[in-house]
Amino acid sequence: MDTRYPNEHVNRYPHIPAVQQENSDSRQQHGNWGSPLAQSFVPRHRPQPSYGTSLSSIWDDASTTTGPHSPATTVCYEQPAPEPEKPIKGKLEPGPGHGQAYIPMQTINENLPLFSGAAANLDQRRHIELQKEMKGISKGYGGDPFNPANQSANINDEENTALWMTNLPPDCNHQMLLSTIRDCGKVHACVVNEPDDATGGAHMTAAAKVVFFDQKGAQRLLRQAHQGLFKVGGFVPRVRHNRIKSAARTMGPQCRVLHIEGPPAIVNVEFLWEFFSGKFKFQVEEVLLLNESPQRVRQEWRFGSYRCQAEAARQSIHREKERFDLPADEKALWDQVNVHFGVDPCAP
């Protein structure tokens, strides 16, 4: 239970790890959220959460994780969302122009066009290798070395907000890692990589890159780790600055935590999980139910990262509210949905 909300309680969502349970099912309490219209918006299946990452392997070096980006830089490459296997009756469908999925920080092979011919491909690979060498990027780096946001910031080591962690539990995921980071600072981005020993690699433990909004957050976590106070699932991680440096971001209310409030027909985990899954890739630390009534629900969504997850969720909701092709009854429901930034529990 989050101590910031003494009266907090949450719904029973067994398909999402770490979400607490209450004694009664709120859907029974509120009669399946009331009207037949509300019932029609509930998906007929629950998308299963995935705590994996679509990023390429980053075991070769700490710098092989793709770096976060400044707010002024576009960091989410848009590609069409995958088609569902079968249509879901009564589901709110994204309209024209709103069916794009945010897939953050893809690999160089996905982002750069390949020229035809073996010789041209060889020249391109050499060009990429030269760029990595010039920018001090590891040869094993899987991201786009030409993107300035993926290159090391020209700052001193003490200004670096990015940390590299090794010796994490083999089953470590975003929920496990982020729930142990406390009294440090707001997390801007987090990438967790699984062990690779099953595929012939040499690593039996997980690794992660965590980027804070400012250097104070990174320094606090480094201090905790050096004092032996930082532990994850019974493991003592090795923490150091990441080779690809990341500069501090402008501080403000923005963070990876969102408070989403509105009619229970929309603001429920099943519906929002499926809605977000059709828009962008994401992981969650936790989903909390802060307040509820038969007419309105307020949830706290703790995403794994800010820029390509929490911000993508916020923008997706705003775009849905602005759609011109929704039926009047659906439009009326979306008009009642509000999104606010919450408080990152990783911060002091």
C-alpha cells in the first residue's frame, strides 16, 4: 500500500504484478459499471503484460543501451500497430490517424534504409562502424549512432544522469527494479535486459540502464549502492555511471507517473491496458486505484519510463479526446477523462 494515500485501495487485477487486491470486486459492487453502454466498452479479453524489451542485446557494453532523449528531440519512431487477431465486439477502435504505435529507440538496422547490393551494404556497415568509433560508442551498440540523442552528452562525469547496473536477479523486470529505487530522484528512462546465458552468452544475471531527470538522483543511488544499501530481489547490484552520458533535463511536473480520472467504462485496467497496447510499447511498475465511485474512477499508472511511455500515454488520451469521428455517446465519455502527472515514488 502506498503510504502517500492512507485511504487507498485497488481493484483485483491478477494479470498485473504487484497490484494489491481488495476483498470485494468493484465490478460486482457497481453492477459492471452501470449502463449497457459502459459494459460495451469493456474488452472481452485481457492483454497479458510483458516486461521484456524489444531492444537489441546490450551485453557488449554499458553504452549499448539506447540513450534517452531531451524533451526537444523526437524519440519515438512511429510504425503501424499490429492488427488484432480478431475484432473485439464493442471495443473502442482508434480512428484515422490515431492507430500508430510508439516503438521507442529501435535498432540501427530498423531505422536506416539498406541500399541494394552487397557492396552497398558493406559500405553502409563500415560507415556505421566509423560513426561509432568517432562518437566513442561500443561496437556492440544496437541503436542509431547518427541520432544525436543516442550519443554521449558533452558533460563531466559528475553531471551524468545515466547509470548502468549489473548483477541484477535473472528474473528482474521493471516492477522489481523500480520498486527498490527510493529517495533518489525522478526516473526518466529505464531499460532492463535479461540474462543471455541461455543463448550462449556469458551472463547469468540481468542488467539495466536507469536515467534520472537530474544528476542528484543518480548520485543518491550511487551513494546507496556504494554503502551497500541498494538491493534488488536478494541481489546486490553493481552500479556505475553509464558510458553514454546523459545530461540533466529541465525539471517540472512531468514524470513517469500518471493519474488518470474518468468514467469507469474507460478508466479501468483492462480497457486502458488494451488501449495503450495498441498505441505504444510499455511496462508498468504498478497500477493503483486511488478513488472510485459509481460515476468516476481515479487510477495511478506508474510506467517504466517517462518520454516514450507516460508521455505517450498522456498524448494518446488527449488525441482520443480530440477525435472528430466518435459516436456522441463515446465522445461524451472521453470528454470526462482527465490526465495529470503524479509523483514518482523513486523521488525523495
